[in-house]
Amino acid sequence: MASLPPTGLPPTGRPARLVVLVSGSGTNLQALIDAIGADPTGFGARIVAVGADRDSIEGLERAERAGVPTFVCRVRDHGTREAWDAALAAATAAYEPDLVVSAGFMKIVGKEFLARFGGRFVNTHPALLPSFPGAHGVRDALAHGVKVTGCTVHFVDEGVDEGPIIAQGVVEVRDEDYSDDGVALHERIKEVERRLLVDVVGRLARHGYRIEGRKVTIQ
């Protein structure tokens, strides 16, 4: 695991600036929009931009309906994956975020992005890391026959779903989850994930945090 900066979000007297990255429907983004809208002062953060890796997705439409600026950075518009990563980093940095939040962003960022936002890039995963990393966390958990699974909010580093864990939520596995390939289980995980992400982002923004090795402490 690459080392990450040890501290984050020192008090500034203003709401933390969030850039949220999406690839699809944007339900996690909507949960953040709703939570901030319900308590703009108390939440401690505001969304200054929403970025995506593709056009014409519901996540961008949610941002536009909320009056949040958007940008799109498509891999196919760049000659190499490294060039795309640098362009994504530059587009994100233009909004001067304190935190970057992956809300269903389905691309793996590279060295340039992490050089700018390591220790400030928050992601969610539909399993209890370090178990079942990768793209099929729900399926893999069922295949292993676990009795509980859940979701993890963590900081992103150069590994795949290996960064320091911030918080986790537990979801019980039911017998009927095996009859629909985990579809209902995944939906229950998403419900917990949305609540956990909103809670974590708010607490990080309001209180600040420290990363010491693998341990994340919200101040």
C-alpha cells in the first residue's frame, strides 16, 4: 500500500469543497445532495462539481438539477490511460476540492490523480474489506458462503480496494439471497452504503482526520 498524507481538512472556517465522481445513476451522489440540502450549514461541506467518465448519465442529470457544475473526462478521448488520468486530475483540481468522493465511479485512477488527491479520495465498496475486493464483491461473498457482508468506505491508494478503511456497515445474508444471484442483497447493501457514505463525508468535513499507517481516525 502506498503511504498517504497523515492529516486532512484542517479547520478553515468554511464548508469543505467536494468534487464527486460518478459513472452511472448517481444514487450515492443524490444522497449527498439531499443531506447537504437538508442542512447546508451543519453538514460541513458543499459539492462544487460533479465529474464523470461518460456522457448522458443520470448522475450528471442529478447534478444539473441541483445546480452543480459538471465535467466529463472520457478515456477514449485520450491517447493513453495515463493521459486520461492526468486530464481527470487537472479537471478535478480546477475546482480546488478538499475531498474527492467516488460515488459509483467505475474507473481506476492512476499515479497522477493519486499524486494530487491521495489521502483525500474517498470510495465505497460493497463488501467488508479486506475480504472480497474487486468488481464482484457481492457475488464473491455469496460464493464464499458468508453469513454477513456489508460495505466499506475507504481512502483510495494505488491498490485495488486496499486503501485505509474509514468505516464499515454490516448486512445480514439471507437464505433467499442465493436464489436471485445476490440482487436483493446488493440492494440492501446499497441502502446501508448511501447512509454510511453521507455520515462519513460529513464527519470528515466537520472534524478532520488522521491517517496513520492503515488506521484512520476522525478527529
